[in-house]
Amino acid sequence: MYAPRDTPRRKLQREIIERMRWYVVQSEHVAHAFARRHGLHPTDMAALIAVMDAEAGGAPLTAGALAARLRLSSAATTAVVDRLERAGHLTRDRSRTDRRRVELRYAEPAMALAAAFFRPLGERTDHIMAGFDEAELAVVLRFVDAMAHTVEAYRGDLEQ
């Protein structure tokens, strides 16, 4: 069935996608600025973010889990982890529950660098979010989560 191209809904959908692309590009510029200042490769940044998010969620990553998350080979992951460890951005620690398991942890000096760099942005985003009530934020979260899963699934399709 043919759907009109310029209905108010289609225009709004198009604007949302355009703004999301713009947000991604601007976020990448900020992340690249941090990476440049601290001598990090973009893959190193992605690894640091993955380690930080996993640790904040209470489930620290192993090197194997990081490789799967970033879709890197074992050798590439080892190189990334070695670089980040040498630079003081992360540590390899034995699991508190299973001493055979080695977990990747975001190092304190790296946290301090990131906090200093990203704090002004965090304050700005907090200000923006303060303008939305919890119900609105819940809808935004549901939307962003669904879109991220869709892009992740499509990425998986492309890699097959």
C-alpha cells in the first residue's frame, strides 16, 4: 500500500533520524577530541567505554567478552588491552568471585581524566534532561534503546 511521503508523521520521523545522525556525529567529534588529547585510538575509546559501562552495570568484562562486544579478534583485543593498560587507562584484575577469571577495570587515573574532560558536557546534558519529566524520559529511553538495538542487529546482518 502506498504511503504519502510528506505526512506530518513522516516529516517528524525524518527530522528525528536527521537529529540522531547529527547527535552521533557531534558525539564522535567530542570523543575524538578526548582521544586525541590522550593519545587514544578510536578502538581504544570504544574499549574504554565498554569496560566502563560493564563495570558500572556490575558485570565487569573479560578480554573475551570485550572482543565479542567490539567484534574484534583475540589478537586485536589483546593489543587494545595492552595499550590501555600501559597508558594507565585500565587494569586486569582477578575476579572477586572466581579467581581464575581476569576482569578488565577502568583505572582511577583514567576516570579522573574522563571526569575532568566530560564534566562540562554532563552538566549541560543534566540541564537538558531537567526539562523533561520522568514519563517523558521513559519514552525517550524506550525509543533510543529500540533504535540502538535495531542498528546493532543490522550491523550484525552486515557482518555475516
